[in-house]
Amino acid sequence: MVWPLAPDLLWNHSFLKMFKTRSYQKEILDDADIQRDLLFQNLKELEFINKYLGGHRVSIRGLKEVLTSKTKTYSLFDIGCGGGDSLKAIDKWAVHKGVSLSLTGIDLKSDCIEYAEKNCMQHKNISFRCDDFRNSFVEHADVDVVHAALFCHHFTEKEISEFIKLCGARGAIFVINDLERNPIAYYAIKILTALFSKSPLVKNDAPLSVLRGFKRIEWQAILKESGIKKYTIKNRWAFRHLVIIYPNGY
Ligand SMILES: C[S@@+](CC[C@H](N)C(=O)[O-])C[C@H]1O[C@@H](n2cnc3c(N)ncnc32)[C@H](O)[C@@H]1O
């Protein structure tokens, strides 16, 4: 009788185990010195993915919920801004909706900042800083909103929790747009990038970043550990989580 054993057999095959816990394997993008042409191709393809697979839409839906005043000028930081495409999309939306924003992109890689500055040349209220995201508040004490797209999965739960606490202490709302660890997302992105990507970096990192992504229950645990009382976690197309974290007392 094989049938009663079938679930066990399936489980013991690493297919399902692979999605049970987060992967902490480093992506090529985490290397300190990636070749510039590889990095630039990656930033170009990330912009395409964000634009046409709904990434920007997820961020803007989140920001719509928190940028509600038409009289205030909000200071918004985009951490791990990469090629600056999220900032461009946010700025276009804000101008269209009459929301006043001062936008700052932060990235650890100077090559990303150089690329982003060129990419956002037409957008006069976007500026950039080459720095670690943990220094976001060092020169700017009054950040209203911190935004992070496809960024948190690069870090451990402890590192994310520490930053959430820092945002809370500075009174900043934290809007996170990141990947859900889901087998369909993993195989879909593996096939799509194998077929259409010109970048070895994207072919390697895109499916791996899904394995480094999160389950809803893991976000709940991170938020509990961070002492957060008010938050929302929403599932968004395609296999993204939109997490909005409010400082306590908000
Ligand atoms: C996957 S990319 C995401 C880029 C962009 N947010 C997007 O949605 O396409 C992650 C970015 O985080 C940056 N990064 C990694 N570690 C960082 C750190 N400690 N501080 C700031 N940026 C960092 C990387 O250089 C890279 O540009």
C-alpha cells in the first residue's frame, strides 16, 4: 500500500521542503563588486519587471494609504533604491495626484546611485545618497515615510526587525513591497527569466529571491518581535506582500 505513504514521500523530496523556510543563500547582487555592465543590465531588467509585472503598482497602492494630505510636503526615503525606477513611478503618481513629496533614494552601491541619477535626471525633486539603509535617519531626522521594494528579502529577520524599531523610534511609516515565497512564483520566474532575460545575474537571482521571500506568518512574527501594534499585510499581484507598518501611538 503506497497510497498512505504518498504525502510523506512527497514531503521528503526537497520540492516542498525548499519552500518551508527562507533561504539565506546570497544573491549575485549581494556581491560587493559586481561588474558594472552586469549590474546595469540587472537594473534595466528590474525596471521592466517592476513596470510590467505590477511592482510599482503595489508600492503606489501602499503609498496612497499613507500620503493622504494635500497640504503637507512629505519626506520619503526609498531604501535599496537600485536604479531609481520606483522613485520615478512614485514621483509621476504624486505629481498627477497633487501630492507634494521630497524623495531620496539610498543605495549602498555607488554604481547604482550613478545609474539612478541618470535614470531620474528629469525628476528634480528626487535626490540620492550612497549609504547603508541603517543610516537613513543620520542626516535626515524628519523622514515621514520609508519605502522598500524588493529589498527586505536581502536581510535576516533580526536585521529587518532592528530597522522597523528604528523607523518606529523616528516616527516614520514603513511601506514594504516584497516577494511571497511561493512555488508557483518560483517556477514562473525561473521559466520567464530563462526564456527572456539577457542577464545571468537575473536568471540566478530572480528565482533565488523568491526563496528568500516571506510567508505572511513570518511577517507577523517579525512585527511581533519589533513590538509593532498597528500594521497591515496584504497579498498583491504577482506574489507580493504589501506591508504597512505604523509607529506605535500613530
Ligand atoms: C533587488 S535590488 C532592489 C532595487 C529596487 N528597489 C527595485 O525594486 O528594483 C536591492 C538593492 O538594495 C541595495 N542594497 C543592498 N544592501 C544594502 C544596504 N545595506 N543599504 C542600502 N542598499 C543596499 C543593492 O545595492 C540593490 O540595489
